[in-house]
Amino acid sequence: MKTPRKLHIKSYGCQMNVYDAQRMVDTLQAEGFVETDSAEDADLVILNTCHIREKASEKVYSELGRVRLAKEHAARSGREMRIAVAGCVAQAEGEEIIRRAPVVDVVVGPQSYHHLPQLLARAESGGKAVETDFPAEDKFNFLAQPKPDAIRARGISAFVTVQEGCDKFCTFCVVPYTRGSEVSRPVAKIVDDVKRLADNGVREVTLIGQNVNAYHGEGPDGRSWPLGKLLHRLAEISGIARLRYSTSHPRDVEESLIAAHRDLSALMPFVHLPVQSGSDRILAAMNRRHTVRDYLDVIDRFRGARQDIAFSSDFIVGFPSESEQDFSATLALVAQIRYAAAYSFKYSPRPGTPAAEMRETVSTADMDHRLVRLQELIDSQQSAFNEAAIGTTVDVLFERAGRNAGQIVGRTAYLQPAHVMASPDIIGEILPVRLESLERYSLLGELAAPAPSRTDRSTASSITIGA
Ligand code: 5AD
Ligand code: SF4
């Protein structure tokens, strides 16, 4: 038997990169690779990169410097190591990566991962291989499915890509260029994927897409299904207790999604709905295609469907021409919504985007100051949200052993980590927990009822805040 070759893959950026990395591992396993945690031991190192902000892509080149040393070390001991750059930097920079870092053997864009075995073979016969096309065929028909062992090793919560790419063209964003235009996977394929996950112990599925609520995949009836209808179908799959989806655009929240939040207890009441700015003038310059009023109306529709729904968002500070007044409008919007969590970033011009042509007007010092002020407000809202949970009994889906002996960690409906002292048997169960205290971002509590036996697995029960 041939000794397996070792693969080390390091992902940066979004959840879709985490998912893509798993599919690359599944595909290369079929080629005789096994995964290793150490780049030094690997025969193949893949950097799965992110291009969303400048810092993210800079990291790739510094990491390549480190991997080069590992490759040289391997060569000295007579072992050949290949290096591949995948992801959005690969897509955006293509051959330029090999010019800047000749140590790289393969450059592969996100739509070509199913060609990895052939690209590697080309590199192994002495060449360099670069593929950044958007091939006509659907890569999902070619990428290998995860084996049962791999699914179980990855835990009880899984991502499934249902949609990829974006047609919104926000002026600051590289995604429409690196991931291409919106494509939705057919319902039947997604149902198959989720059933396979459920059969191997997965209890929570997060549907992912760059603009996931623009989903319009072909249904079994031959019609285009919206995300809400897909969620209704997935909620019927036995074993799946929790459903989530990310990331959504406010313009694409249609009625089936609101209905799904009203009808499906498995659909978690926590929605990531980026707004980016609280100023209509800046939203227009960003080509967001919605106003602050539109965003507030969408929030009201969600809250009308489920009063316990909570939101997270993304914000950019220091977009070209953002005045102090525009920034104050962002603070005012955050104050009005009361987020459970949010991410905020300094504007970073991305080559090739329309905003990169705009004159940058906000000084670095002002940008830093605005970021600090926004993050302070968001942190205070997040703390208030977490503190409000203390003293309540909520459902927690248990995921893994904690750092301290005897501790098991799970997540509430709002993705708050919750720790209890319990037997590892409860991993994969949803159980009510009385929350007692907060340590930074983690809640500590006690099981509110004795854990059921393994044969008596529950599905999601309702969330009882304030009990
Ligand atoms: N500069 C700063 N932040 C950006 N984002 C996307 N592009 C940029 C950029 N050029 C942020 C947005 C988006 C999140 C994923 O990253 O807030 O929602
Ligand atoms: Fe980028 Fe999101 Fe705008 Fe699409 S909707 S262009 S992914 S920020």
C-alpha cells in the first residue's frame, strides 16, 4: 500500500472558506492524502486565502515566507513539499502570486477546486499550475462528499454552501469579482447533503452564501425556490434540530424567509444582517441599494414574526467622504437597533472596486477613533444582551468538551457559548440550562434538568427566556 501523503490546509476569512477547505480535504482524501496539523510535516500545504480587506491578503504573503522555510527544510531532508494558494487572493491575483512568491506551485480560484488533483499532477511533473477561470460546470458535481468519519470528526454543527457569488456590487467589495455572480445550488442536492450530515450526527446546519437570502435554487417541482421554502424543507429532515443562514442582504429579505422565522422552531432567532452604515448618503455611495428606513422596516418585519429575534451586523467606518455627521448617524442606528453582536472594520480600498477610485477623505487617526467609538457601543450592547440572559433558562446545543476538566461547552440560540459541568454524553443534545454568570463572552450555568439517556434524544424545544 502506498503511504498516504500529508495535507495541511490553513484557511483565512469567512465561513465559506472553512467549508471550502473541508471540501478540498474530502476531494484530496480520495487522492490518497490525509490531513495534518503541521505545515512542516506536510507534502502539500494549501493556503486558503481571503481578499476582503488589505490586511487579510497581506497575511498570505507573510505566511508564504514561513512556508517557504518549511519547504526548504523538507528539501534538505530529501522530501518534496508543494504549496498551493487557493481562495479569493488566488482569484484576484492569479499568476502575480507566483511572480511575488516563486515558491508557490499551484494557484487555484474558488470555482476550480474540483480541478485540484489535475493541477497538482501538473505541478508534480515540474510545472506551475494556475487556474482562476469560472468554469461552466458546477464544481459541486465533482467535489468529493465527506466520508462518515470526516463528518463525525468535524462535530455536530456543519456549514453547507447553498449559494455562491454576489450580484450586488457594493462599491467597496471584491466579492462579485472574486466569487463571481450569484449561483444557487438545486434544492435536491442540498437536501442530500443535509441528510448525509444528519445521518452522521450533525444537529445544526448553517446555510452559507455570500448573499444567502438571494437564494433561488431549482426545487423538485422545477420552480425556483426562495430561501424560506428551502428552510421549510430542511426543517423536515430528521435529526436536524437547528438551522441558521448567513450572510443576508437587507434588499433580499422576502416573505418566505419571514414566514420561516414565524413557522419553524428549528430556525434560530439570530440573524446576521449587515447594514454597513447608518447614513443614507454613504449607503448610496456604497451602492447598497437600501436606505436606513428600508433597513429598519426589514428589522421590524423580522421582529413581527418572532419577538425574541436578535441581530448582528457588519459596519465599515471611514468610507470615502464619510463625515462626522454620517458617522454619528451610524452610532444612532446602532443605538436604535440594539444588536446582540456586530463586526466593524476600517474601510480598506480594494483594487478594481469602484470605491478604490474615490478620494479617501478620512484620516487614519479619525478612522481609528471612529472604530473605537463604534466598537465601544457595540461591546456595551453585546454585554447588555449577554447579561440579560443571566437568571434565565435557555436551550443549549452541546458541542464539545471545554478547556476545564468536566466542562462541556455548547451554544445558545444566539450563538453565545454556554459552559456546564456535565458528562460528555450530552454532546449533540439540546438541553435547558439555567444561566448563572458571565465571564467575558461566555455564559456559565447548570443543566436545568437531568440529561436524558442516549436513547431518548430530544429535538429542539422552545427557548424559554425569563423562566
Ligand atoms: N473595507 C472594509 N471592510 C470591508 N468589508 C467588505 N469589503 C470591505 C472593505 N473594502 C466588510 C463589510 C462586509 C464584511 C464581510 O467585510 O462590512 O460585510
Ligand atoms: Fe460584497 Fe455583500 Fe455587497 Fe455582495 S452584498 S457586494 S458580498 S458587501
